[in-house]
Amino acid sequence: MSVGRRAVVTAGAGLALALAGAPTARSQGLPCPGLPPGGRPRMRTVFLAGDSTAAQKYADAAPETGWGMALPFFLHKGLTVANHAVNGRSTKSFLDEGRLDAVLTAIRPGDLLLVQFGHNDSKAADPARYTEPWTTYQDNLRVFVEGARARGALPVLATSVERRKFAADGTALRTHGAYPAAMRETALESDVPLLDIEALSLALWQELGPEATKAYFNWTSTEQDNTHFNPPGAIEVARLVTAELLRTHVLAPRETCHLDDSIPTDRITWPVSEES
């Protein structure tokens, strides 16, 4: 099975805090075409801080797939992805566990810090994760932004990818409350590039509709998961992320590839966890 931009339209926790514990990947067998005249972009890393929707998944979780696992398919080999996203984390728990410290130890001038949180910040019953959208959530986002900038890296904020939820009439519904708006405000006030993945994914799910979207989420014979993705869904969300990185001029066109191509889903692999 393969997934591409046109195909989408027609188709109807804990990781180690050490640098070695953050999975890194390049294009995984999908090389970008040669660069145009003008030389190569210098090697740099996209550090990803986020939750389970983006995180690396392992063999015991297959076919669940974080969109961060598919991001390297769309990036030139001069860019490496260091995926520090972890299941169940919010801005608060990620910071409290020292996970941003691990990222900032490794990050270098010119690298990117791509931040996507919100799914777990809204869990008011869990004081270890809950943040209030217009106060503590925004305060925490600014910690990520300031940490990256202090090390010469570029912070980028991404609103949370939407869940699969439809009204009875087939309207795709928003599920993240005020958190996307709060992130948009923070990005504007802090002059940070914003990838509006919440809005784009909602539009994509609406275009696909209630039935077709099941093929992009982790629906199996034993589970009907409307939050996490399977390989086709992870690939399409990673495509949205990359397109937004281009739109906001965070990446140059020559740093991306395959945005209009079908990506074979068998390129997704689930390694055995070191903890297994």
C-alpha cells in the first residue's frame, strides 16, 4: 500500500533522556533527488518535542505509528530527525521530567526545535500533566522557545493534530478546546513560526469523511483508536508538517522532497524497544 497527496483525497512511556534514547532517522530508503546547483545545505537536526501522536513506536505497539516516524521521508538527507516525543506527555510533564534539558544539551546553532503539545495538557484530572491554556500552557511554551533561542536554534510551534471525531451529520469536530488558539497567540507574541496542524488535519479529516478516515487511524480488529495513527495516517500528517515548514520558510524547497509522491507504507518500521 502507498499513500500520496492525491491518494489521500481519493481514498475517500518513557524513552531514555540521554541523547542515545532519542531515535534518529533520515530518509529510510527514499533518497531525495540531487540538489540543484548551489551546493548542499549544511547538516542540521530537527529535534521533535511532543506527545504520543508524534512519538517513535516500537514493535509491541505496531501498527500504531507516530507522525515523527514518517517525517524523514519528506526531508533531504542533510536533515536528521531526533524524535524526543514521548507517549502521554504534556508541556508540564515533559519539562518536569527534564526532557527539554536533554534536548538542549544536544541541540546546536541552526538546528530546529519543533514543539507539539496539547493532547495531554488538557487532562484536568491529572495534576502532573494539566496546564491551563491561557496561563501555564503558554508559559511552558515560552520555556521551549527561549531554550532553543538561547542555543542558537530555531523554535517552531505546531498546533496539535486533530483526533478523528465527527458529528452525526459528518462534520469533523474540534477536540482540543482553547489550546490551539493559545499556541497561535504565543507564536504571534513570541515571533515564532507556527505550523497550524490542528486546522489542516481537521480539514483533511473533513475531506476524507467518517468512514475513509478509519484507514488513517489505529483501527484494528481489537482496537478503535481515534487519536493515534497507523502508517498511512502518520505519513499524511508528516506531509502536512513538512508542507507547513515550507510555507513558513523554516525549510527551503531544496531541503524537502516527495511531498507530491506516494510513500509506500512498508517503509515504516517498528524497532524492538531497548527496554524489551
